[in-house]
Amino acid sequence: MRFSIRVAGALLAGALLVSACGGGGGSHGPAGSAGVLPITPSNPLSPSGFAWGQDIVAQLPYLGPANGGGLSLAVYVRMRDARGLVQYAQSASDPSSPNYRHWLTPLEIGDMFGASQNDYTAAAKYFASYGLHVGAWPQREALSVTGTLDQFTRAFGTTFGRYRYRGKEIVAPNGTPHFPSTVPIVAAVGMMSATPARSYFIKNNNASFFGYAPQQLQTGFDFASAARAGFNGAGINVGIIGTGPILNANGGDDDVAALHQYWNASVGSIVQVAASPQPATAANGQTGTGAADYNPTGLAAPPPVTAPNCSPNPNGTATPDYQACNPEDGEAQLDTESTTSLAPGATTLFYLAYNPVEYCFGPNGYDIPTNGACAAGETPVQAEGLYLADDEIQQAIADDKADTLSLSYGLPENQGGGYIGTEAQPGLGPVEFASLAAEGIAVFVSSGDDGAWECFDPSTGAPLGVACPSYPATDPSVVAVGGVNIPLDEAGNPISAIAAWADNTTQGGDGSFGNNVGSGGGVSGIFSAPTWQQKTLGATQREIPDIALDADPLTGPSIFQDVAYGGAPYASGGTSAAAPEAAAQWAIVLQACKANASCAKGTGAYPYRLGNPAPLFYAIYATSTYAKGTYTPTGFTPQLDYAHVFADVIYGGNQAVPSGNAPQPTTTPSGYESGPGYDQVTGLGAPFTGHLVQAVTGTKVP
């Protein structure tokens, strides 16, 4: 039996010392206690060491050695100017900068900022010398490295062990990896078989509510007026970083067809894009298929989706068929059905990575086979989806086809370590999101579903009781999307005020409220406030979210899953719903920009792209009386003011206190409260699509 791994393979590398202080200059600071998270500081990008997560692993119970099985890693190669890439990305999205909307290609990113060809090739040759599969990308930031645990043991110079992480059994290195000084490797993503990252998808267990029809959400957030003006996302590509398999890609559209038929809703096309790194030398402009190309690259085309409940041993055979059970992922369905129904003219590109290396799945979570076999009660599985998210992001950078991109997952900022790095020495995460922004691609990221406290004790999973946000929502190159509760009538008209999605608005399966959920938000302990937040909020540190859309599963979208196997529609939610809604909304803005010569003034093949939308959102906010300062970039003048573009959400908080049998923190943070203007629950508020089109592009939408 095979399942797709639904946790992100983000690096747990050299966790930083994070100060969880409140405030940061926003309108509403946390009332909970501030403190320092109990982790040891380290230099995650030190050339003399190798950041892989040893600070976190040191806190975990050791269960014994790990033998057999395999790994799939994204190896971060030393770049010539990683910080310069981040700075360029910010300037390319800044209307006041001479670099504004000067978009780069993947090859230009590699030539200007990426690893040198010699360093990139040296790193690839090193791993290939141990028999590992090595794949490469034209932007020359990371390598895709795949192989057996034994091969990685020899290449990394350390053994692997089994540890207890959040109550589950995982595999991680027993010591610090060592490489020759001539090998230009900075860090690796995926060296632990489980990570703190998780998707932000919530299924509503209320059987009497099937969720809002697409038309209700289109009316509620004013997609409808844009559609009447001819803007439905036509000619725009919306990308989704895949968390797991979907049934409705490339012609297998049972679920989307059911969504269309059930609600009589217009839907667009969905195309699945496999993560396909190049042979290492081909990425450097060379040709050939010999041994020097290090083929195969390890990743493969994802297998077909199967029934949710199926047998791992077809026809009674003794050997499990790993392709026999590959059920589709609810998170993936939510993401793709949201974009294809809210922007039905757009094409949704669903990025999905698959690696046939063997893992095991059992009652204690994911494990690597011992001596080549899974233990009793465990089942062989392969890595797919969110576990390989960095390969999917690298693919999105390399093909440069998505105009806007949605990510519905995150990890606690305090456990990002070398994946995040520092502002002076960016890790692979900031490099990837800067690359997307430098290409002009707008990235929308879920802000989280645990309110103000996204962080937890890695050994027990218990909340730390310290305010802490989620990454990559805090990355300055993305738009962080929080959540609201939007009560609508059957026609989609609001029947009461839009409120923050909060712990006390979400009903559990037993009918009770208080489920430790709510719109993620807070103040970054790593990133300083970008210019657009400094000038409008008076902030010193990056604050999230930036905007908010529908996330409460009590007012959530209708999703179809496993229709071919009898699946019924259900309501869903989480900020996993809000992020793709925002990506669909921005696709409509980009279509309008593309049709307006005075707007489509960027360089290169995509002159209509606008880069990171956050500076434009905050320029609109600067027209309000709530802004603490002025932000009037010379290259952009909003055509409508804040009050006409945003629904200012002033009710609800994100304390998210756990209830029932949930682990209790030592100190409960009170979280943040909504209020007039910006707050760390719903950000600037909920944008109205038609007015956002007019404010940004100048195209009037009646």
C-alpha cells in the first residue's frame, strides 16, 4: 500500500535563537508574555560546519539506529550572492526603484546570483561519486539528490538514527555531516524524515453544510463584478505547490466536473507539472547523455491516483504494489478547485514532485526501513508532494510559467534554522521566494491555522506558550494570507459583518467550539519590516498576515474529493482556502493589467506581471487614516483608496486556546485582536476583487 507523504521536507537546520517579542509597530500587539524560545543558537550557514537540524534533534529521544531505505534531498549549493538576489527581488517589486518590473529569467538568476558553474558541477560530481542520483536547475541554487540511506551515510560521513518527534518515529543524522573543504555545500533540505511543516487544510465535519458554492464566494468577495467586466483570469497561469495527488489533472477531471455539475459553476483547466530537474551538466548549458550527466535524476512522474481505500497486494500477490494505492489529497483538491472555480478563465498549474525511494508508514508515523524491510504493522510508501516541496518550487522557478503561485503550508519560524537563514546570509527558503519575485511571480502563502502560536516543543508537540508566526508566510518576498469568517446568503450577499476566523467561530465534530484554530499572525523574530510596512505601520519587524480571505470552515468553500469512488461534497477551510483564493484574485488583476497598455509595462516575456503584490497593497493602505506614515512610491498611484478596496475586519482575535485533550502550554498567549486598520489577525483586511482591479491597473470595473 502506498500513501503520499503529507509533510514538508523543509530543512530543520541549525535553529536560530528567536526572540518572540510582541509589537513591531502594528496597531495591535500581543498581550501574551514575550520570551526566548528554548533552543541553542548556531550559525546555520557556517562554512566550517553543516546545518541540518542538530539543535532540534538534540532535544529528541533516541530510539536506535536506522538502516536501509532512502532519502530525497534538496542540497543548497553556495551561491555567489544570495543576499543580492533577495535585495534585487525587493527592488524589482518596489515602484520607486529603477529595477521595478525588470524581471529576470531563470538563467539570468543563475548567472547573476547563483552558484558558479564550477561550484555547481563540483557539488554534483561529489554526490554522483557515491552513486547518488543528481538533478540540477538552471537557476543554480540547489541540487535534487536522491539515493539510499547507505549512500547518504557515506557521502555525509555520519550514520542515521531513529528519533521520537512530536510523538512519531522519524529518521535523522546522528552527527554533523562532513565534507571536503572543496565541496561548496551550504545545507540540505529533507535530512529528517518528518518536519514541523504542515498544510493548513481543515475539513468541516458538519454533514449538513456542504460549503459555499463558487458563485457565493464570487459575489461575497466581488469576483462577480470583475467577471461582468470580462475579467475571469483568462490568459493567466495560477500555480499551486502540490501537497499530494489530485485526480482532476490532465483529463482526469471527475472532481472538478462534479463541482461544475453540482453547482452549475464555470471551471477552468488544471495541468499537472512534474518536478523534472535536468542532468547536472545540461543545467550548465552542456549537452550529452553520458555518465557525466549523472542520469537519472531520481525524481519521476507521479503515479496515477487510486481509490482512497485499496489493497497494497493486488490479486493476493505477496509483494506489495507501490503504485496500487495512491489516494488523492484533500489539501490539493481544495487548492486546485478554489483557483479553477474563482478564476475559471485561468489555467491552474499543479506542481507535484514524486520520488520512488522507499519509506515506511505505521502507527507511529513515517520511518525508514530497517535492514531493507518495514517493521510489523508498517507499509511501504514513497515520497510525494509536500515532502518534496522544494523540488516543486525549483521547478516553478525553472519553467517560469506561473504568473501567481499559492502555497498552503508552513513550519514554525523557530524551527526553520538554516532553511530560513538570516537576513545577512539567506537560507534556501528566502532564496527560492526571492527568485520567484525576481521573475515577477506573485506568491501567496497561508499564514497558519493556530492563531498567534504556531510553535511547539519538537519532542512532545506541546505548544510553547510563546507567540510565534509561521514561515514562509513571514518571508518578505511573499504575501501572507490570513482568514476570515464571511456569513453569506444563498445569493452570496453578506448577512452580517465579516469577522476574523477565530477559535470561537469554528465548531468541532462533537458540536463544541474551541479547537485550537484561527487566523495565523504575529511578528517575525527573523525578518525586519520591509519598507512598505515600516512606512505604513511604523513596524520594525515583519508582521503577518498582509491580507485575509475566507478560511473559516463554517463559512468555507465546497470541495469535491474521490467522486469516482463515491465521495460527497464537503465544506473545507483553513488558511489553505484563503491562499488559493488570493492567487485566483490576483490572476484577475493580472488579466486586467495585461489588457491595459498603461499597466503592462514590465520587461521580458511577461510585461503584465507585477511581482510581489505587498507593496501595492500597502500603498493602497497608505491612503487610509489608519496608516502611521506615508508610503507613496513614485511608480504607483492607487486609483481607489483603502476604504473602497478593502473590507476592514474589526472583530475577532487569534488566541486559539487548545481544548479537550490537546497539549496545554505552560503559559497561554492571548494572541492578537482585530481592530480598525492593520492588525496581526487579518492584516489589511479582505480585498474586493473588482475594486482591487481598478485600484492597481486603473481599469474601471462597474
